[in-house]
Amino acid sequence: MPGHRATAAKCRLAILLGLSWIIFGLVGPAGAEVVNFKELLPFVDIKIPGWTMEGKPSGTTLKQGKVMVSEARVSFRAGDQTLEVIIMDFLGKAIPFLTGQQLQLESSEETVRTTEVQGFKAFETLRHQDKQGELNICVADRFWVKIDGEGIDNLEVLKNVVQQMDLKKLATLAK
């Protein structure tokens, strides 16, 4: 379905542009540049035991005036379960929901809490009935690593994915 992929790519680019305008207020110092998506691709080109990568890792770097953002992403499948791994560089300061105090929320619908992954602040969410989860990690107060899972019963699969990633090496790209 080449038409579907092209439409999805255009939609992602529009979302990326929209997010970049939202993030504009968080943009780092003048003159700073985002890391090109090609430098981020190796961090999402990972092997996950029991999962099949769908397609190849892809990315985008957008520069429009003072707004700059790069992202790299990849998708995986294992039966009815899907995963998406995304790394974004938006010259951001800390991701807003990771700047405050510890948070923990548990309800019949979802569990949400702040945590730490490989020494970096993180935020995890599991929506029980929808079998959806996400793990958001702020790396070096600059990169946003997001792992989304669908068809999952717990967050362990997302935590296993991030163990395949070298977040400390990613942090060295923060200039």
C-alpha cells in the first residue's frame, strides 16, 4: 500500500511540524542545531528478541526558521502486539512532565508514574483495558525517547526494549 505509506508519512510530517511549534517555547539556545535524524537512526535500529521489525528505521529533520526538530523511529510486531520506538531531538529543556516531583497514579483504567531508566528521568503509563502502554524518557535534558506498545498486558516489554538501547551514548550527542 504505497499510497497509504505516503499519506502516513505526510501526516507524521504535519504532526512533527505542529509539535515543533508547540515545542518552540522550549527550544534551546539561539544558534544551537538539532542532531540530524541520520545520527539518531542507529539508536532505534535495535534487535528485540521475539519481535520482527516492520520495514526499516526512518527519520526526519525539520528546520523552519528558529523551529528545529529531528526524529527517528521504528516499528515492531509480535503476533497481535505492536511496538513503536521514537527518539526526538527538539533542543528541549526537560520534558515538562518530568520536571516536577514524583508522580504515581493508579486507577482501574490506568497506572501512571515517574521512574528512572538507565539513570534518566522517565514517565510510564499503562492503560489496562486498552492494553496500551508507553514509556517516555528524557535523555540529557534534550532527547525524548518514547516507546509505545499496543496489545500488551504490562510494561515489562517496554522496559526490555529500552534495555536494548544505549541511552548513555545517545546523551553524548547533546551538544
